[in-house]
Amino acid sequence: MELSVSFFVARSHSCVVPVVTARSDLKFLRKPLTLRKRSAIRAQVSDPSPCRETDDGFVLEDVPHLTNFLPDLPSYPNPLHKSQAYAIVKKTFVSPEDVVAEKIVVQKDSPRGVHFRRAGPREKVYFNSEEVRACVVTCGGLCPGINTVIREIVCGLNYMYGVDDILGIEGGYRGFYSKNTLQLTPKVVNDIHKRGGTFLQTSRGGHDTHKIVDNIQDRGINQVYIIGGDGTQKGAALIYQEVEKRGLQVAVAGIPKTIDNDIAVIDKSFGFDTAVEEAQRAINAAHVEVESVENGVGIVKLMGRYSGFIAMFATLASRDVDCCLIPESPFYLEGKGGLFEFVEQRLKENGHVVIVVAEGAGQEYVAQSMHTVDEKDASGNRLLLDVGLWLSQQIKDHFTKVQKMAINMKYIDPTYMIRAVPSNASDNIYCTLLAQSAVHGAMAGYTGFTVGPVNSRHAYIPISRVTETQNTIKLTDRMWARLLASTNQPSFLNSSEVMMGKVDGAILEQINNRKIKSI
């Protein structure tokens, strides 16, 4: 029996209801969708059927559309209809019914769960290409791949949609109201992907919503592409809200950026693969150094303010690392099962030891020993103390003063070297997909969204979903267990309170939620 699926919108109730029918005979109706979104979904059919609660648990977390607050906005045929590049594509345009599941591992009777709108070109666009004036801005810290995203936004707008008027906002958010713009063309950005850093320069802070939107309005900008981390994306959400409040035809698209891979929902952030690959150089150097001396101790500090993904993946990739310390996992130095005992054991067995530590690990210990107070940077991030130098000194003092053992300490901090490199081949491809997905979404009239892969399928995600929490390593997941099995390091979960080998589930849950940092 052949089935067809159609969607219709209950606009007054902000929900989408799917109807599944058998073409030979209308024999059954599937339970309706529920939508976790305040605004209506753009769909092909418009039967205002009321929204009903369902048992199958299908939830679509949709993103805003310009027609939510500009209902009379005209649409146009997508220029890709005439594109030679897309002429041979079997299905050029994404169907309005296409969604991406947040979770793909489910049980037989489990709810269908949260879904996001699939990214890609739509059959109709809500901008006339000749009237588009787009702008691109980069904010926050550096990350491999920023220039590739800039390049592909410019080339995507120009080559796919025929947009010629594209501005570069220099120096982050404050560049909207304090600096001149730079005209961007495919020729201008042709080879910037071969360089590290950002072609447009960047800064932290400087977000003034009213000044920024005033500038957007004064310059006649109607598409804004914002590249940055969670703080930057929160700023993008504020810009979208102000644009909606003023009733402007301006699409605001976010491209999430963080080298730490700590953005929620999406599979990974761009630049992460490059960072893990580049970290291997530092780890290899540390291993060579300590292997060449007696009682060599190598410490490599990698990025990871709140999440230890770079440290974990670099450790798994290297196989030369003896111990990996991350912000999510507590550790202690002294006593049975502590780091000092483990280092001493490895020195006796192998004559050397390599430790990888994420920059956010052990901050409480460092703060206690240095008697410091929390400070924040312009982006609102906590200023971190140098755990690498602190740990190096602690290990050196312990073995020279307590154990009376001479050690050769080698400390390597490659942080800025890793941030500054160009993206590798894998990240270049990924950045291209991110940029093109953002362009397709903005041209299709979506706004207030961010883009990224969810289970390897690119989707449009509400900005609030990627900023409400951070992606962190779960100590109870198998990936962390794989690392422990690879390094044979202690789990550091057996403090004096749980010396019997029992770790309370509530404690683990607190650790995973980062409510406590040590036990």
C-alpha cells in the first residue's frame, strides 16, 4: 500500500499536524505532531486544525520565519531553478516536511522525540537577489575555519543566488557602529581559507543591540550572518528580537563557533577536528622530550574551558598519553589513587609519563593555592588560571621534596598555535556545508536560527537551544570509559568518602551537570 504524508498548520495554536493516508483508502490517521515553538511553521497546506496532544511524542522545535511578523511578504522562485550546478540533482529542494531527529537511538515504545527543520535550499525564497544587502561578522576567540565560513557565505550568496552586495563588519559586534565596512566579493575572499585567524578581525564584548540594529537599518542590510560562540549567539538572538520588534525584513543567521566543541545539540563545532589534529604535534613533542631523559614528566595543556573534548580526543588519537585531566572529571593529587601515586608508578614502569590537561581542569585547586577571586573577560567568560604551570610545580615539588626523586619536567602550552592554524580538509568541507546551509536558510526567509549537523544531517536550530546549556563530556558515557581503558589512568572518583569503591549515582549526576567540581 502506498502512503503519502502531508502537513497542515494550526496557526492559532502554533503547531503542525501531519496526516498520513493510504492512497487506496483513507483508513487511518497518524497522531498529530506537537510543536515546541511560539511561531507558526511555513507549510504548504493551511487547514487551521487545532493542536492536539499526542502519545507518540513527536516534537518539532521550529525556527522563526519572516512571515511570522511580515505576513504579506512576497516570495520568489529560487534562482537555483536555473543553476547549471543543480540541474542534475535529483531533488534540488528540501521538502517542507523534512525534519531531522535529535535522537536516533530509540527503543521500540519510546516517544518519537524532538526534531528540527532540515537545512537546505527551498523552492521559494523571500528575498529578491538584486535587493539583498548581506553582512558577515565574526566575534569572540579565534578558531580554525573562520575564514572558510566567511568565504563560503560570500561565494554561496554570489554563485548560487546572484547576490553582489555583501559587507564585512570588521572587529566583532562593535564594528557595526564604530568601524567602516569592507565590501566582500568572491575575488576578495578567494584564498582567505588558506590563512588562520579571521579576515574580518574580531573582538569580545561590544554588543549594543540598539546601536547594532540602528546600523543595520541605516545601511539597508537585510541579511546578517553572525559567526561566534554561545555568547555571540545570545547576541544574535537579541538582534533578531529587536529586528522583529521593529518589523524589519532582516534575516539573522548564526553559525556556531567554538574550538572547544562545547555547543549543545550539534554533532561538533567547526575547527574541532583541526584542533585535535594539531594537538598531536604538541603531544608527540612532549613524548619525545620525556622519553629522551630519565624520569621525564611531560605536561601538555590544551584548550577546554568547560569541556574537555579536545584533550579527550587528542589523548585517544595519540596513544602516547598516560593521563588525561578534564574539567568534567574531579581529580586529586595526594593519597591512594591520586595523581602523584599514578605518576610515580608510571615513572617506575616506563621511566617517563605524559599528562594532557584541559585548561579548565582543576581550577578550584589552583584558585585555593593562589588565593584568587573569579574574574571575567569581556565576553563574560571566567578568566582561567594556568593549571598547566600549577600542576607542573606541584608535581616537581612533590617528587623533589617529598619523594626525594629528581625529575625532568617538560611543559608545553600550544594553545595559541592551535587556534591560529588554517582549518584542515575535513573542517574546510564542514565549514562549506555550514555556510551554504545558513545562506539557504536566510534566503528562504528563516531568521533567528543557527545551523549545524544533528546526527550527520544539517538542520536549522532555534538559537536558544544551543545557548541554554553547554556540551560536556559525560563521565558515565562509554567514550570516557574508552579513554580510561586506553590510558589505564585512575578514574579519580574514589575519594576518602567513597574509598570502598562505591560511587553514588547522585554524585556522578552532579559531576555531569557540573554542580560540583571535586569530591
